[in-house]
Amino acid sequence: MTLITTTVAFLLAVPALAATSAVNSSLGGEKVACAMFRLKYPEQTYYPGSAGYVYETQSVYWSATTFNGPACIFVPQNAQQVSLAVTTMTLTLSKFAVRGGGHMPIPGYNGIDSTGILLSASNLTALALSSDKSTVSVGPGNRWGDVYSYLAPSNLAAVGGRVGHVGVPGLLLGGGISFYSSQHGFASDNVVKYQCVLSSGIVVEATASNTYSDLFWALRGGGNSFCIVTRFDLKTVPSSEVHIGIAQYDQSQSKSYLDGVYNFGKYSAPADPKAAIIPTILTFPSVGLTVYAAAKFYDSLTDSPTAFENFTAPRLPPVADSYALQPLASYIAATDALQPNGLRQAFRTLSSLVDREAVQGIHDTFISQVSSKLTSVAGLQASITFQPVTKSFLQKSVDSGGNPQGVDISKAPFFWQVINLTWQNSSDDAVVQAAADEITAAINAFLAQKSLSATYLYMNDAGKGQPVFQSYPATNLRKLKTIRAKYDPLSIYTNLLVGGWKVADA
Ligand SMILES: Cc1cc2nc3c(=O)[nH]c(=O)nc-3n(C[C@H](O)[C@H](O)[C@H](O)COP(=O)(O)OP(=O)(O)OC[C@H]3O[C@@H](n4cnc5c(N)ncnc54)[C@H](O)[C@@H]3O)c2cc1C
Ligand SMILES: *[C@@H]1O[C@H](CO)[C@@H](O)[C@H](O)[C@H]1NC(C)=O
Ligand SMILES: *[C@@H]1O[C@H](CO)[C@@H](O)[C@H](O)[C@H]1NC(C)=O
Ligand SMILES: *[C@@H]1O[C@H](CO)[C@@H](O)[C@H](O)[C@H]1NC(C)=O
Ligand SMILES: *[C@@H]1O[C@H](CO)[C@@H](O)[C@H](O)[C@H]1NC(C)=O
Ligand SMILES: *[C@@H]1O[C@H](CO)[C@@H](O)[C@H](O)[C@H]1NC(C)=O
């Protein structure tokens, strides 16, 4: 209440502007809000033309397709300031976007144009290990690399992203696929408490057993429709050193490589939850070159003699392999540059049953479609990654109380594929996005015809328009909508907070 009163006092201090904004939001409510932020927090409010503005709207974003130009940017330092910001947006009817690590590559999902305000998590960088070291509190301004570096001296890690500069909040609000997922489920299955700001401005803490347990459940995969998370308390996992590294294979080995992908998904991953792999097929259509790679992970000081037998000599000799015993944080720091910021990027998500014909058909369709549709696009690189998802992964979700994704464990294992397209020139955006949809449709048609489709679509790997929430069980989607309406009856986080996957729209 104090915060709301303070905000109202601010509004009354600028009566002409306040009256205007109340009557017609497009007459500049966002300008009023910006003026209020600037008045109270001049060092944390950026307008166009400042270095802070350029940093917050461009440098921190992974994909140049999401660079944006808000009326101003507010960079809160703590939950109380987030609360003040939300109340200010509400009272001025200002549209706004919320950005964590800025890795969701969908234009308008983590940024906004000059009709609104960007709320940046850049300064919400708290990190604190609990005294018994069983949990770590993580502010939403952190990247996974920050979390792993912070925990490494304690020989600990958390169940989180596999690339260091990916943001903590977006990954956790969509679920989160980790090297540890076969052992511990989605990253979000390992959150024990959320601190978050409701649209009323009230700051609450949600756990599995307190009065906000419904909100807690929704946040495990429901996206940004419920509250703005200002702290995640995550379970830690022991992690002194792990076996990890990236192997590359020659184009001529594609058949054995695809055998390996299939066999890993079918046998190795289910047999040994300590083993994880990210097989990525990267193709450069303008030169007709395709590279086969696999990030391999084994969570033990002692390497497994068999887990990667189909990705090592004699079955599949790599042309290069950096797999070695090292701290997870070291691998993450060393590989961060592999996915540089500032290119143009798009994702599409798919899912299939684990079947050899599916692996081959997806591969062949992908390569031929990219080659026929995108060869003339400057700097075009396209990859498809087969993420193996085991029964034990999904069982961990169930054991930890369940989540909105509610993936059908009876049909596991799965591959959840992600297509990544990378290019240079905005003049190619429309061509690339249309091709991405067509390639996805062609693969899905192949899978449907062979009865090899799976239903779940992973939010964090999805492209605009993919029916993410529709892939959740209908009962879970209904529950999400009910919880959303309970905590945000005025639909502030659906209508004023623009972008992101909205449960109300599904
Ligand atoms: C190079 C790369 C590697 C990746 N690796 C993995 C991986 O290993 N595993 C995996 O599961 N995914 C991975 N992803 C996908 C990743 O999970 C998503 O891109 C995710 O959205 C990134 O989170 P972010 O905080 O950077 O996103 P942002 O783009 O900042 O935010 C994403 C969405 O979350 C909302 N949001 C952000 N912060 C908050 C908050 N505090 N409260 C409420 N809503 C908020 C935003 O409004 C936005 O809609 C990867 C992506 C990239 C680009
Ligand atoms: C609100 O402002 C916009 C932009 O100036 C204008 O086009 C619109 O007619 C106004 N609406 C009302 C109800 O005054
Ligand atoms: C806050 O974020 C800005 C970027 O917007 C950065 O320059 C500054 O160092 C951050 N301050 C703190 C205390 O984290
Ligand atoms: C390797 O592939 C063979 C089939 O060629 C399979 O039987 C075996 O289980 C696979 N090994 C692992 C660890 O997946
Ligand atoms: C593709 O995107 C996924 C997003 O989940 C990411 O994990 C992967 O590293 C990306 N791969 C490439 C080659 O960009
Ligand atoms: C981008 O494409 C446009 C239109 O085809 C072209 O004029 C421009 O030179 C290109 N820019 C770059 C950097 O290639």
C-alpha cells in the first residue's frame, strides 16, 4: 500500500499529465511514467541517446531481431522498485516489456517500441548461497554463467542452462533443459521458492506448500502472465568436476552419427541419467557444407566406458573432441563465445518419438529444405539439435510436484528438436521467417505421416505463432488460466506487459 500511495503522490504531482494519461493512454501515459522514473531514480532511467539506453536495447540482446526502442528504460535495483514500476505502469496505463537475459529471439517478446517502457533486470543480480548450501537465491539479472561461477568454489552447480550467457528468468519460466535434466527434471522443477511482484504491486513468496502454491506451480512453465519474478531460490547439486566437451564429426560420417543420435536417445540416455548430449547438425547452404557436432556431458569424476561409445572411436571417430574432466563453470566460460550476440536469429521447436526413421527423415527434410529455400540468404547458417528427453527426466518433474507442461511420460523417450536459423541482413527477415515455418511444417508433415510425432512444444525454443500452451494438457491450460485470473484480475501482465507467451491467448 505504501508503494501505491507513493506512486499516486507522484502522479498527483504532475496533474496535467496524469489527467491526460487517464483519459487516453496513447496520448502518452508512458511519457508520464518515464518522467516519474526519471524524477525519483535519475541514475536508473535511460532515455534515447544515452549509452545506457544503447546497452539496454541492443548490447544485451542475443538476436538483433529483438533490438528495440522504448520511450525509456527503467532499471530497478530491488523488488520494491519493481513493485513501484508495475504500479506506475498500471496507473499511467503504460505498456511495458520485461527483459531478463534477452535471449528469446522473437521480436516484441522481450522489448517494446516508443509507445512503451522497457523494464530491465540488469541490476537484479543478487546471488546468495543458503547457509546449509542446499539452495541458492538468484536474481533475474543473472546469466547461467554467473550462477555456475558463483557456485563453483563450493563444488556446486544448479540445474540450469547449457550456454553461459543465457538468462536465468526466461529459461526458468518456460521450464529449462539442463545437462542435469535426466537426473533432476526441468530446471524449473528445482525451484523451491519464487519471490515475485503481483500486478497489485504486492511482493509475495511462492512455495510448493504455502498459500501461493498455485502460483508456484504456474511459474514452473507458464511464462510471464502471472507476476514479475525478482528472485528464484534453486536447489543446488554437487558438481566439483564433470566430464564435458564438444566433439565434431565429418560430413561423410552422417549415417553413423545419426545412428549414434538414435541409439543415445533410445538406449544410453534412459540407461544412465548421468549422461547427456546435445547433438547439433549445422549446415551452410551457400557452400553445401554440413557439420555434425555433439556436446557430451557425464556427471561423474569417473568417465563412463559406454555412455558415448557411439560417439567415439572406433564406432564414430571425431575429427576433434574437447571432452575432458573439468568444472562445469570452466566449460561454460570457454564455450560462451560460440553463440555470439548481435546476429539475426530465429528458433522453431518440434518434438518426435525416438525412432531411427524419424531421425533420418527429420535430418534429410531439414537439409534439403534449407538448401532449396535459403541458399541465397547472406550469411545463412541453419542448425537442428536433437535434445533427448528420457522417462527419468519426466519422472523427476512428477516427483517434484508436477508442472504445467505435463509432458506425457507414457510415450517417452522423446527428442525435442530446436531449429536455429542465423543470418545477417534485416532485408532477409521475412524470407527467413517464412522459410522457418515451411521447414517446420514439412518436418511435421513427415512425422505425422509416419505416426512419429510427439505433442509437446517447448516454449523456450519456439517461434512466434507456434501453439505452445495448446501443447500442454488441456486441464493444465485451464488451471493456468484460472490462476492467472486470480492473481491478475485486471490483466496487467497480459495486456500492459507486452510480449511473451500469454496463457490468456491460448
Ligand atoms: C544460445 C542459447 C542457448 C540456449 N540454451 C538453452 C538451454 O540450454 N536450455 C534451455 O532450456 N533453453 C536454452 N535456450 C533458450 C532459453 O531458455 C530462452 O531463450 C529463454 O527465454 C532465455 O531467457 P532470458 O532471460 O535470456 O530471456 P528474455 O528474452 O529476457 O525473456 C524471455 C521471456 O521471459 C520474460 N521474463 C524475463 N524475465 C522475467 C521476469 N523476471 N519475470 C517475468 N517474466 C520475465 C520476458 O518478458 C520474455 O517474454 C537457449 C537460448 C539461446 C539463445
Ligand atoms: C487517443 O490518442 C490517439 C493518438 O493521439 C488518437 O488518435 C485517438 O483518437 C485518441 N483517442 C481518444 C479516445 O481520445
Ligand atoms: C546496473 O545496470 C547498468 C546497465 O544498465 C550497469 O551499467 C551498472 O553497472 C549496473 N549496476 C549495478 C549496481 O549492477
Ligand atoms: C550404441 O549403439 C548400439 C547399436 O548399434 C546399441 O545397441 C547400444 O546400446 C548403443 N550404446 C549406447 C551406450 O547407447
Ligand atoms: C540453438 O538454440 C538452442 C536454444 O535452446 C540452444 O540451446 C543452442 O545452443 C542453439 N544452437 C546453435 C547452434 O545456435
Ligand atoms: C542488406 O540488404 C539490402 C537490400 O538487399 C542491401 O541494400 C544492403 O546492402 C544489405 N546490407 C548488408 C550489410 O549486406
